[in-house]
Amino acid sequence: KAGVTQTPRYLIKTRGQQVTLSCSPISGHRSVSWYQQTPGQGLQFLFEYFSETQRNKGNFPGRFSGRQFSNSRSEMNVSTLELGDSALYLCASSLDGGGGNSPLHFGNGTRLTVT
Amino acid sequence: AQSVTQLGSHVSVSEGALVLLRCNYSSSVPPYLFWYVQYPNQGLQLLLKYTTGATLVKGINGFEAEFKKSETSFHLTKPSAHMSDAAEYFCAVRRGGNKLVFGAGTILRVKS
């Protein structure tokens, strides 16, 4: 079974631009979560989608948004990029909505560099 | 609120020595706890999880962890370190749905 796939692996953008990152979960998984990883702040939760509905949202500005499609694939968008948005963005999928024992499975991430 | 504290941002052991990575959690309800490992330029790989039941949890690559409610701890151990264990390790607690709260991470160095 294929794992969580994130595209692209690397991105370089300029301040003020916007970016869209894509995540394909493991087949059959309905929950997709996004995390930001930086050396200073560590791993921080962005948001979670389950069956196309956002269930949880972290403490990030409204420039960070996401969505989930009917096939469970997810995208996250960051508008008006700032230097501080440079990070590794990780997507994770899970079989259930968190009430059971299914763990999160992570992709290899998208490395975003904002110049 | 649930949070996780990992003691020691860097741990160095010799090959063949015991690995002990410390994790303490704070939670008002019985927690779901996880250990993940991250190799350079990769995502997170699940090592093991504690949900309910047996407090000694065995994971992949010879790692195990023991849930101790009285000490609010979930330390990760491996009897004999291997060079391939060098990586960064994260302890995490599940907080609502599939939201994980992670510790700051511990970088494990294995000396030959």
C-alpha cells in the first residue's frame, strides 16, 4: 500500500506570493492533518480535515487555509508569504477520526523556502 | 491542557549501549501517547503507541516504552543502540480528534 504522498518536495517562493501544497493520504484514510515544522517552534498543528470538513484548527493566521476533496486528497494554501513561513510542512493521514486506535502516518513533507 | 516535555534535546550513547529517551506528559484525562522518529530529510515514522491496556508497549526496531501514570511518563528505551538509530525522536500526545501535540524532540547520537 502506498504511503502518504506530498508534492512538491521542495518549493522556493518570494515574499508576498502564495503557495499550494498537496497531500494524497493512504488509500482508505479519511482524516488528513497538516503540521508545520521549524527549528524554532518545532512541530505545530495547522489543521485537520475529516470527510471534507475541517475539524480542528491550530493557532495560525488566516493566511493558512486548507481543504479536502471527496477522494480525501488535501491541499493547503498559504497566501501573502512571509519569511517566517519557511518550514517543512508535513501531512499525516489516519484511518479514523481519532476516537479509535489508528495512528497518524506522515508523508516526507514539502520543504518551503521563502526568500 | 495536554502537553509533552522531552528531557534532553541531545542524547549521546555508544553503539551497543542502552538508549533512554525521556518523555513526561500532562493530561487531565487518560492520554493516547506516541513516539515518532525522524531521519534527515524525511517525515515522521511511528515507533510505537499507547492507547489503553498493557503499559509496556513494544514497537519497531527493538524500541519499547512504558506508560507510568503515577509518574506521568512515557520513556522510550532500547537495550542496545545501533548506528542506524541516530535520528531525532519525538514524543506526542493526542489531543482531540487527530491533533497531536509534540515534544521539542531529542536528537540521538550513536558513537562507534
